[in-house]
Amino acid sequence: MKFNAWSLMLPLAVGVLLVPASSYRGVAQQAPPAAKEELPAGPGRDPFLRICTGCHAASVVTSERHTAGSWSNIIDAMRARGANGSDDDMDKITDWLAANYPPKPEPDKPPPPALWRWNYLSKNR
């Protein structure tokens, strides 16, 4: 049997490509161990973790900021898509999200240039 460089390199290249890919599979399935500790305490945290994180990473939901009404609409939409939980659990989740992840206040913005000019000119005539 005759050996050449390709006969030695091909199995090595396949091994180099497949071993890292197979080792990442287990990492992607593990939940971060500190996820529960990072979330604010409250009666809605445990139902949130049990119900919502089955489909969403906690950080995806908690990065959002909404009013209580908007959170309620989102919870209703998730229930329509198959989120399973009692009415009490869903109310707790809604209240917990609204209390801990409300809309961010809008920073004071200067008026648009045209409006500024109109205000300036109307006051300085």
C-alpha cells in the first residue's frame, strides 16, 4: 500500500473539523447556572423560569421594556402560541415583568431644528 501526504492529511483534517463541532453541542444545551440569581426576586420569577424559559432565554425577555398593558398582551400572545400556565401564574409573570422591566424613561431631547427656529423667532421678535 502506497502512502502519500493526502492519505495522512484527510483523516487529520476531518478529525480537526468534527471534534470541536461535537464538543459544542453539549455547551449549547446547558443553561447558565447563575440565571436564577440574576433575576429580581418576586412571586413571578419562578413561574417565569418554569414557563417562559422553555422557549426563550431569560435574557431575551428581560432585555425588553414594556408597560404592564404591553406585557399582558405579550403574555396573551405567548399563551396563544402554546405557553402553558394557570391564569394565576400568568398574572404573576405579568406583574413581575411590569414591576422589574418597565419602559425606560425617554431622555430629554431638544426639539427638531425647524420647531426650535419657530420657537426662537416667535419669542424674539
